[in-house]
Amino acid sequence: QQLVEDGQAPHTAIIGCADSRAPLETIFDTMPGDIFVLRNAGNTCTHAEGSMVGSLEFCTGKLGSRLILVLGHTKCGAIYGATKTYLDSQPGKKVAGCALEGLLQDLGSVAQEAAQEMGPGASSDEVAAHAVKVNVFHTMNFLLRFSESIREMVKTGQVQIQGGIYHLETGSVEFLGQSPLQKELLDSSMAIPPSMVTEEERGLHGVRTGADERVPSDLALSMLKKGNERFAAGAPTAGKTSDAMRKALVKHNQAPHSAIVGCADSRVPVDTVFDATPGELFVLRNAGNTCTHAEGSIVGSLEFCTGKLGSKLILVLGHTQCGAIAGATATHQAGATNAPGCALEGLLQGLAVVAKDASEQLGPGASQQELVAHAVKVNVFHSMDFLLKFSEPLRELVRKGELDIQGGIYHLETGRVEFLGQSPRQAELLSSDLSLPPSMALGAIRTSQDGIVAPKLALQTLKEGNERFVVGAPAAGKVHRSMCEALATKGQAPHTAIVGCADSRCPLETLFDALPGDLFVLRNAGNTCTHAEGSILGSLEFCTGALNTQLIFVLGHTNCGAIKGATAAYFAAKKQPTKANNALDVLLKGLDTVVAQAVAEAGDKATEEEVAGLAVKLNVFHTMNFLMQHSEPIREKVSRGKLEIHGGVYDLKSGRVEFLGCSPSQSKLVAGKSTVAPSLKDKMHGA
């Protein structure tokens, strides 16, 4: 009755395990009202971070508790299970099949840390026993990292956070003291747990759009730091993009708070690394996060982003273990002076100056590993300096305090970004009077003022451009500012619309040696209309209608990962049917028709590789046929001779495109009637 009338005032808040063998009130011989108890399997904040942190903020703030104790226990089933899951896991992340699997997977970071600390000779039980202790500190660190109010009370001495382990065997508690990382974590800037970041905090419509106010550079940098901290902590909040958010991005346009120049390395997905949603980051990527051989593209894109879109921060992001920088370092050390035999050699030679600077700064005693690591940092500053040296619009914004250019290095090993600040040469470079990158020169470019290109001439242009690419004598690539202005003010008139694969080895403008304005490019994995039919059809109807393009070219390529994956999935399903668990599975399943046709045509004795090779060509025709089957405007233009649809296969080894001509089914399809694409039926009928 007294507790009801006077309320509670627990002296301690305890995060403990839900294990029935560890009843906290009994272990500490307490009375009702003594301890504020939070329990779950594994005494962790994983999957319960908002509940745990919020409850503790209430207990320490409103109830006045001055001690938080995180209590693990020996033989913890959750920790032992997580350790076994981690040690038995194969490379590649498996999708959790239930909540328990998800819990054990998320505790895998604890098991991984314990395994690393114990060394390769430790048994599974030894690793698990140590993981119990690691997990206690992990939970304590989480509280410090993601609660501003708890951090503040710890700083002022009002609250202590201690750890302990309850020994089932003896009934005694081993008190561990404070976290070894407490001093470091008290500098955290994270106010709330990652999962509690609301959509509204990302923008008025749940994502950043043109309807949101422009973000100052210091706040944008803080957003990047917080996003990376969420990613590194394994608690991202991005990834859930609703239909309403996508519509808002279309209606209100984009207003990214930062522009990122990053490396194309697949291990450094920029949006993911910063836990960003669509609309937050304007991302430019190439091998080596450099302006070398892409200077006009990089500089021009950043001038657009900072000028038209209003972004106030540019971050140049390198990363550890960068293959491009390692290759450039080897090129420098080999003293290569010959003309490059391929584009890659040209890229590495262009980056060799970075390796040279790094070598000179470190001196002759540096190891290869040290040289490459330092070259990564030198290269970041090199790209930052290039932007300042060769762009007057960027320099002017920096001078006026309306733009900040920062550098960073993403550490593959930890997932964390090391922020480097501004270039040491910024003040010096702001006095530069250069306004264009060196390689940009005048050249011809197509605009809406040019005449319509007939299909035959457009096809010949593609063939000639591909030939130049193959022999290593491209003519495009030098784009002057006036050419960009012409495209912006006079509009586009592409001679060809291309449906190609998103594979990074198939850059369409490059392999056809095309300039901006030449090609209207649509790309996805597998150069298919499967699961993107509305986007593909609508885009091509726009291009062939509003822009008067008279050639559509569907381009597949050898060794296509999407086709090979679909073929493998098809054969696997024959042996044991499986259910699609993610978007990729659904995409591969959507290519079943093409694979089945390839199997039928190749015969029973054909290998899986042979089937996949044939499926690449059949998929090109399948996409061509789809366009005529499901778009009346396209079918009608083909029937009147106002539009041609051709196909081709790009050979990754030779660089040559095999031109396949029109679809064998074209006459039949043109003579019939088009039908609405499956996924568009409801939308077009107003359902």
C-alpha cells in the first residue's frame, strides 16, 4: 500500500537476461521498490533498443536511480547460441527465418569480437564464455553511445553504469566495473537509438525533397557522422521507402544535403555507409574516387549539385584496401612510362602522381602496405584540391561560406569513416583563376535543334562508335561547358534509346563512344522489362514520342550475372522448388521464361553455362518482343516504319557488339494488337 501511495524510488536499474535461472530480485535479495528491472534474452539492446534506453532514461531521470547495472550470466543460452551461429556460419549473410534467428545473428558481432580476442585456438565454449563478458560491455556501450541524457548524467557524476556477470555455478556476481570505452563514448553525439529515428526527421515527407530547407554544411556533416555511426553499430534506420516517399521525390524534386565523391568499389556502398534514404545524398563514384579521366563529369556534376540543388557539403571519400590506389602504387614503383595499352592502364598511370606524392612524404623506408595506405589519404586531398583548382563556381561558394569541401576515409575493417577535414591547401587554391578541367575542349553535341536521325543512320552511328571503342581510339569524352549549356537550354534529341544491363562492365555511352545527348539510356540487371515494365515502357514512349528518337536498341552482354543467376535458379528449382525470399529471387524468377526457352532450344545435353549463353540472346529478343506486345505507341510506330527496334550482345572479352537485327517475331507482333503490361493493368484502369 505504501508503494502505491508514495510511488517508487528504486536505487538501481538492472538490465538482465530473461533466463529463469537468473531471477534478479532473488539474486540481490531485494524488496519490492528496490530495483527497476529490464530483462530479455541476452541482456542486450538488440531489437529492443528504444524500449531499453527509454526505460532507463525514465528510471534515472524521473525516478532518480543513480546506478545502472548490466548483468550477464554464465552459460547464457542466447550468447552460446549466437556464438555457435557465428562460428558455424558460411560467408555471406543469411536472411533470418524467424525472430530468434534474427536475434542470434545480431548478437554475432559480440561472438565475432570474442573470437578475435580469444584467438584461433579457443574452443567454441571458451569463445562463448568470453562473449558473455563482451556482451555486457557491448550493452553498456550502447547506452552511452545512443542516449544523450544518460551520457550527461554520467558526465556530471549523477549516474554510474556498471557491468557484472552472475555465476550460475556459485550464485555470486562478478562485478566488472565501468566500460573501458566510457571516456571515449561520452563524446558521442547520438541523441537517440538508431531505430527511433522517425521519417519526419529525414524530411517533411519522410525523405529529403525540394520542399525541405537547405541544410548548412556543419549540420550536413553531423548527419553523415551520425548515419555512419548507426551503420557501424549495426543499427541502420534507412531502407524503408514507401510509395508516398517516392511520389514526394518526384513531385518536389531533390535537395540532397551532401554530395559524395566515392569509389566504385562494391564494398563501399555510399548510401548504405551513411545510412541514407533516397534524396539525402548526391553520389558520384568511380574507381579511386578521383577526378582523373572523369574530371568534366565529376566537376560538372558537383557544380550542378551545389548550384542548382543547393547542397552545402562535398565529401570526398576514399577507403582502405583500395584496389585502384594499390594498382597505381605498383604502376609508380614499376616506373611505367609507356603509353597505356588500355583504359585501366591509363587510369593507373593517371593516379601514379598520388603514389609518387605518398612515397615522397613517407620516405624510402616505408613498406608497400604503408605506402598504399598513405596514398589513399593523399588521393582524397588530391581530389579535393582538383575541385578547388579547376572550378570557379565551387571556389566562389567556398569563399562565401556557402560550401564546405571535406575529406574522409572509410575503413573496410570497422565500417567507420575517418573524417579528415578540409584540404591543407584550401586557402592557397581559393586564389586559382582556372575555370575548366584540363581535358575539356569544344566538340559537336546533339540538341533538339538537330534534325531527326533515321534508324539506319542511328544504327550505323552505334556500329562506328563501338568500333572506335574496340580499337582504343574513342573520339568522345571532351565536353565543354558551352556544350552542357546547349543541352540544358536547347534540350535533348538522342538518336537512339538503349535498354541495357546495369552491369558495371557495360557502360553504354563508353562502349558506343557517345557524347551527352546521343543516347537515351535505360539500365537494369538483365536488360529486361521484368519488374520494371512500367518504367521501361513509359520511358521509351516518351523518348520515341516527345524526343522523336527512331531507334530502340536492346543490348545484352556475355557472362551476364542476372541471366547466369536465373539459369542456376531455374535448374535448382527443378531439383527442389524454393520460395522467393527477396527482390533478387523474384527478379531471377521473372527470367524463367527466357531460361526455359533456352533449355528447350539447347537440348538436354547442354550444360548450364551453354544454356545461360543462349539465354542472353533470347532475353534480348524477349525484351524487344515485350515492347511491341505491351506498348501501342511503340507497336504503331514500328508498323508505320517510324521506329525500328534492334538487338545486340556485347562481348565483355573483345569489347565488340554483335548486332542481331530485328526480332524474328516482329512481323507477327506488329500485325497483332498490343496489350497492357501485366503490372500496369490496375493502374491504367484506375483500380
